[in-house]
Amino acid sequence: MFHSRNNCQLLLKSAGLSTPNFNTMNHLNYEFYFLFQVTCNNANETWQEPLSFPNRIVQDNLHSLRIDKDKRLFRYAPPSNKAKLSEWQQHLQQGWKQITACYQDAFLPEAFMGVALLIMNETVKEYKVSCNTNIGKVTFQPATDNKTPNEKFLLKIASNELREIPPATLEEFEPEYQPTTNCYNWQIKISSSQPLNLAPMELGENHHNPIFAVYGLAHGHLPSTAANQLQNFLCSGDVALMWQVLTRLIMQKWQFERLDIAASELRQQLDSKNEIYQQIPDDNLKCANDKKFEKELHDTMQLDANAKQVLARLDAATKTLEINRYNLERNLHRSEQVWQYLDKTDKTHNWELTWQNDTEVPLLDSFDLNINNLKNHTTYIQAALAYLDGIRTRWQLHLDGQRLQYESNIQKMLFVLTFIAAFTGVVAFITQNPEDVAILLGIFTDNPQRITQIGHLLLIGINLLILIFFILPFAYLYLKSLGKKFHCWLKNYFEL
């Protein structure tokens, strides 16, 4: 992956481009950027956007462009005379309604990845955007002062001819939740007829969990012509840098937050299980019920399978973020070449774009942070799985030992029963056929009847001795088992 740390300054020409919807009275303008997948899976079927969709769609206040062949971005710009920030939710719903009309009957909500609100004015530090949640309210506002300017501003755009005016800056608004919550992964719920709200993301690949983000572009006190040219370049010109930047940022958030909540939930489950299993000493294993043992082992195997699925998704998401980071960096460098070429043909106005400095690349550093967080999740889950596998192996060895002991006892019992059955058969034969035995003994003695009677007594006595010899060990094992159960019962009773 290409990582450039040299100062990159982009000469941007905005002459000859159409003027966007811009309110010259107070310089306030805002737009919505909706990102959709071109194809996605729905109920084990592959959905695809209508084939009649052109690569570029142009309507009143709505423009669309296919990005990277598998994404489609819609830009909805409310009319300038209606650009009141207090009415942003109504305009967002109006844009949503216009977009769904483009799809007609082929619209699939699961293809929606998220929406970004871009606010533009001389300054944005006083702006706040509020939205309801299922537990209260969230307010998006510019980042607090705990960030340095290099960390806070994703882009800086300065005029080469108006050096006395501070450069325009792009920054991300931070959410503040009321009441305070530990949930940091939210999805937006949009409807053409119902008020929009944010809800916690749902676990599972079947939930699309579209994200919502707010960005602010503060361009300072530029003359109206310069401000128009700047917004043209960023939002509706031939290059339209915001299309590429906001597309990557939406994809980044959508990919990261869905996996972040899945990995965090899995880590909690693994920690909980490992903590419980760690507190079980080996002595307690002797008192555990085999059926309960097998159920616990089955649960750990199910958890292991779920964890491996999440690990596979984490690996795919990490690679996707790396690709999106590379594509964004490549687009920024490509924009440099395009606008440098345009600058040579028209000297009307120059813009200088700074998106990295000697030490930081704020626009790309967020990708690196998300990538490192996902890698950290992966490392932690792998370590927790290794620990869980050790516990499961210890339990499995104990269970196998119990089974081997049971099998050995069963084999001994079968041997004894077989021997007793055979010996009993011989005794029964002699008892039921004494004349045959007497004839056989008559060859060797003159009193076979007496010998037969003595033989009967000897056989019965030997049989009893054998029964006693084999029954006593089994009686001992049975009493030992009862003693073990009684010991476990006492132990559990006193632990309670």
C-alpha cells in the first residue's frame, strides 16, 4: 500500500463550472450523500440495482454516480432558499423519497449503507444537529478542543490569491448522547412517512445497519464568487472531491462499526465464559455430571464456531478498509494531476488543497485507527479462543478418563457374567443329567453315585466362591461411587 508523507499541495481550478445551490445571504448550505450497494444478498438471493440505471443520474436537486463499479452514491442538495438547518430531517426524508422513486419497485432497503450530512458555511463551530434515538437524543457537533488542528481537520483548502483568509477546513462532527450510554454503534432508521431516528446496531450479517455521520466545511469569509467556486470544486465540479472522500468515509464507518460491535459482543462472551470456567478447580470436575459436562463442551464448541465466523469477517473487513484507504489516497493523488492540468489552461483562480502534513494524515489516519482496532479484536479473540480451547481440552480429557473407567468396569462385568453363565451351565448340566455323569464315573470307580453327589457339592461350593470373589470388587466399586456422590453432595451443600 502506498503511504506518502510528503506535503502534497493540489492546485485546484474552479473556473468554467456551474454554480451550485448556494445561499449568498448567510452562506449556509448543506447536502446529503446516500451510499448504496449495487449488488447484495437478500434472503439467499442476489439482488442487483435496475439494469436501466445509467452510470450517472441527474435530476432536480439529485445527482447520482456509480463508484468503484459496486457502489452508488446519491447527492441530494435542498434548494438554497429552503436551506434551513432546523429542517434538515425533512429534507433528508425528501431526498430519500426521491431516491426510492428512482428504484421504483426494485428498491431494496438492505442495499443502503449509510448517509452523510455535509454542512457548509463561513464557520460551523456553532452548528449542532440533533436526532432522536430509541432511548433519548443524540447531538452532533464539532469536535471538542481535546484534538489538535492537525487531528481535527481532515482537509484544508486555501486560496492562492486570498492568503489573508484562513483556509477552509473539513471536519467530522462528534455525537453526544443524552442520556449517556455505553452504546457507540448506531444505525439510522429512515422512512418517507415516519420521523427518522437512530437505534443500536443489530448483531449478525443479515442486518445491514446503515450509518449516519455529519461533517462540516468551514470556508471562512470568502467573497461570494470564491465561495461558489470552492463549493463547485468540492461538490459538483468535474472532479467533485467530496464524492470520493465522503464515499470512502461512509464505507469506512459502515464496514468498521458493524464488525466492531460484533467483535466487542464476542469478546464479552468469551471473557464471561473463560472467567467462569477458570474458577472451576480440577477437584470440582470429579463431582460434575457427565451430561452437564457434555452440554458445556457443546456450548464451547458452538462459541468457537461463532468466533471463527467473526474472525473471518474481521479479516475480510480489515482487507476492505486497507483497500478503501488505498483507493482514497490514489484518488487524492489523481485529483492532483487533473487539477494541475486544468490550472495550466485557465489562470482564473487557484485553490491549494492540503490533506497531509509532515507527521499526520488525518483523512487517512482514521482508516489506520480502524484497521488497528480490528486487528486488535482479532488478536484478542484468537488469544481468548486459545485459552478456551485449553479449558475444553482439560474437560475433554477428564470426560474421556471417566468414559475409559466406565468402559473398563463394563468389560470386567461382562467377563464375570460370561464366566458365571458358563460355569452355571456346567453345573446345570451335571444336575439335570446325573446318569450320564454316573456312567462316565463308573469306568473309574465302583460307587459312581457317591462321587456324583460329592461333585455336585464341590461344583456348587466353587461356584459360590467364584461369585463371592467377583462380586466383592463390584460391591466395593459401587460403595465407592456412592461415597463419591455423598462427598459431592456435602461439598455443594456447604458451598451454598
